[in-house]
Amino acid sequence: MQQTKVKPIDCLHFIDGKFVPSLDGKTFDNINPATEEKLGTVAEGGAAEIDLAVQAAKKALNGPWKKMTANERIAVLRKVGDLILERKEELSVLESLDTGKPTWLSGSIDIPRAAYNFHFFSDYIRTITNEATQMDDVALNYAIRRPVGVIGLINPWNLPLLLMTWKLAPALAAGNTVVMKPAELTPMTATVLAEICRDAGVPDGVVNLVHGFGPNSAGAALTEHPDVNAISFTGETTTGKIIMASAAKTLKRLSYELGGKNPNVIFADSNLDEVIETTMKSSFINQGEVCLCGSRIYVERPAYEAFLEKFVAKTKELVVGDPFDAKTKVGALISDEHYERVTGYIKLAVEEGGTILTGGKRPEGLEKGYFLEPTIITGLTRDCRVVKEEIFGPVVTVIPFDTEEEVLEQINDTHYGLSASVWTNDLRRAHRVAGQIEAGIVWVNTWFLRDLRTPFGGMKQSGIGREGGLHSFEFYSELTNICIKL
Ligand SMILES: NC(=O)c1ccc[n+]([C@@H]2O[C@H](COP(=O)([O-])OP(=O)(O)OC[C@H]3O[C@@H](n4cnc5c(N)ncnc54)[C@H](O)[C@@H]3O)[C@@H](O)[C@H]2O)c1
Ligand SMILES: O=C/C=C/C=C(\O)C(=O)O
């Protein structure tokens, strides 16, 4: 593995403006998924650290943060975005060390988008207006917004900085204070983000960070704490159910971005080269560890063989390996546990009658690190677990279809409803099919093209609520309607 001049960091909590260890000094090791070597240690927080962080956040609600004008808050948020860009190289290396993703990816997507999340929401604040309603000559109603209060932000390990800033920026823009709980597998960029917030002028106690695990650890403590007013959670659907039960005890407001098993529907009239170019990304980018990945590919029968031939050939060309090598297209999966989970599904696919057209194995010469060849599976039916369950790795199934009705019925037959892609040059079919797909986000002739003003989130068991633009402010603020008798 190539050496980098940016060195990994040990990770402390960030509470009330200071980096601190756990009260009991507990730590856990941070492992590099590409080498299986120790990167450093991470303070392991629990209920005690969460309480310190929540009390600091609660106090900060009525401190300098509350007195800041919108323009002052905007200036601080813009500065956070600027400092992320200033430290882009460092953040990109740390993100790739933590996740195993190629540095060209963290450097071109994760980190720039993290900065943009802050720049976008610092601009977006200026567009927020509140409603007023005139009741004849009887009364005048007007709504005012105020922060929800202390928000818990709980995030997964696949796009650590992108997803934490996707929550943090609007939460701060709306005047809240927060406690961040990053995934235990990817602690480093969240730690730098806390430092950047401090350096940008975010007052002490407004942004807090507690590292730790989920169950019986910092994560669970955050969802149970009575002084936490809301939780924005991104992660597995199963975890979402557990958090909902825990948050119910204190009736916390919840925003959920959960799992998916997203269809990629390719009609025979589409431009196959264009389809393949994007489908390579929607199938395998970030090692397939993106909630929006199109892991269920459906191809209209007349194009099925031609698609498979090109798709398999292109997939075989993908370089798997060192995240710091510019040639690498697919890095390491996040952990040994996740590696076993993903390879377990590949074994299951064969048991379920599937055929592995390419991939499915550890690449030659990569004895260390959680590396897996990108994998294409055919021959499975809709009732197979590999077609129904989220795998969250570089593994896709390809299934032919004959009619619109048939493919729509198949793709909607799932408890997920996050995203989908549809490929066709028939405009009416594009609108017709997209409108019948049970998903929060449908891309037509593209994938992962994002306008942050749009509603982002899933339906069914892929999420609750939407974030993005005004939708974020609806979650991160409370409205009061004031009625004045005339
Ligand atoms: N919809 C989206 O926008 C989106 C985006 C990224 C990832 N995801 C989903 O996230 C999953 C992969 O991420 P993951 O493995 O980190 O998910 P996960 O649910 O295992 O963990 C996510 C976070 O929740 C914490 N957590 C776990 N159990 C908890 C508990 N009982 N109480 C409080 N916190 C708890 C973890 O420590 C981590 O910080 C996939 O299912 C993927 O689809 C969804
Ligand atoms: O893995 C999931 C990716 C989520 C992406 C976003 O939340 C976004 O683009 O705002």
C-alpha cells in the first residue's frame, strides 16, 4: 500500500469546545480496511459522555449562538465550508484510510460535497420565509420559526463526512445545537469536522461529538437522553426500528434515511453505451457501499444479452486494490464483518440457483485487506433473498423483463422504497414509469445527480421524512402560529 504524508489521527470526543477522553479512559482501535492494520485509537463514549455533551448543547442553546443574527450564523457556516475545502487533501486521505474507498473518490465527491453542504445551507437560509394568513378583517396569523433544540446526529460509515455535514449544516442553520455520533468504523473526519467548527467560530457547546458504538453505548444513550429533542439517523432499517423504540420513550422528533434495494430499469430503446457508463458507477462506486446503488438491474429482453456482454466486459476491467493508487476503481470493503456478510450473499446466490458471470472472489495478490471483486449475478428470481435483501457491497443481480407492467410489479415488490433509475428515450414512458415506482427518488437517464433543494429520502422501510432544501428546515425547526385579533 502506498504511504501518505497525511498521518492517521487518534480520536477524542469534542464536548463543550474541548477535545476530551472518555471519563473512564476507555478506547477502541481504529482499523484500516485496506491493510487490516491499526490506524490509531478512538475514545469510547457511553451514557456519561453523552450526558456531558447533551448538557453542553442544552446550555449553548441560550448562549452566544442564540444571540447571533442570521447573517452572523451564515458567516460561520460559510467559514466551515471554506475550512473543509482548505483541508480537503487531509480530509480525503483520512476518509480513505477509514473507509477503504479510493482517494480520487473521497477527493472528488465526499469532501467537496461536505463543503458544499455547508455553503448550500448557508445560502439557503436567506431564502426561508414564513407564512402569514389574513382572516378577513378579524385576525392576522403569522408563523415564526425557532430551533427544535438539541439534535442527535447518528451516521453510518459509507460516506462519513458527506452524510454528517448533510445533517449538521441545516441543523446549525436552523439555530439548533447538536451531538454528533459518527459510525465507530469511521471516526477520523468527524473529529476534524469538530475542530473545523471550533476554528470557524461555532461557539462552545453548539457542536459536540461523542465517539462510540450503537447498542449499550453512545448511540443508544443519545436516543434515550431526555434532553435530546430530535434524532436524525442514517443507517440500516433494522437499526432504525431499534432507535424508534428508544426515542419513543421521550417522544423525540425523528428523521430517517435507511436501507434500500434499488432497481435500475433499462428499456431496450435506451443508449446502451450511456447506460453502461453510468451503471458501472451505480453498481460499484464506493465498493457498492452506497444506499442509492442500483443493485437490482432489470433489462428489457431485446437488450438483455447485449447489455450483459458489455457490462461484464467493463466490470472485468475494474481495478480493485490500494485506495491510494489512482488506477484503483474499487477499494476495500469497510470491515471483516461486512466482508463476511457480502461474501455470504454471493455464496447464497449460488445456492439459490444463480450464475456468477464475473467476480465473487478476493482478487489475486491482495491477501490482506477486505478486497472483493465486483460481482454480477444472473439466473435469480424475484423470490431469492439475494434479490430482495440489501447487500451493501459490489454485488448486482441482472434480470430480464418483457413488459412495463411486469417490471413495475417486480420492482415495487419490496419493503424498501429509497431510489430507482429508469433508462429510456421514450419521454412518455419515462414519466409514466417513474411515477409508478414506489421510491423517494427516481432518476431518469442518470444516477445520483443531486440538487440539494429537492426532497431526499425514502418511503416504506427506507426512511421517514425528507431532507434537502426547505424539507431540512421543516425538520430542524419548530413553527409557532401567532394569531392577532384585529
Ligand atoms: N438512506 C440513506 O440516505 C442512507 C445513506 C447511507 C447509508 N444508509 C444505510 O446505512 C446502512 C449501512 O450503514 P451502517 O452499517 O453504519 O448502519 P448501522 O445502522 O449499523 O449504523 C449506523 C449508525 O447507527 C449507530 N447505531 C447502531 N445501533 C444503534 C442503536 N441501537 N442506537 C443508536 N445508534 C445505533 C451506529 O453506531 C452508526 O453510527 C445501510 O443499510 C445503508 O443502506 C442509508
Ligand atoms: O449512501 C447514501 C448516500 C446518501 C446521499 C445523500 O444523503 C445525499 O446525496 O444527500
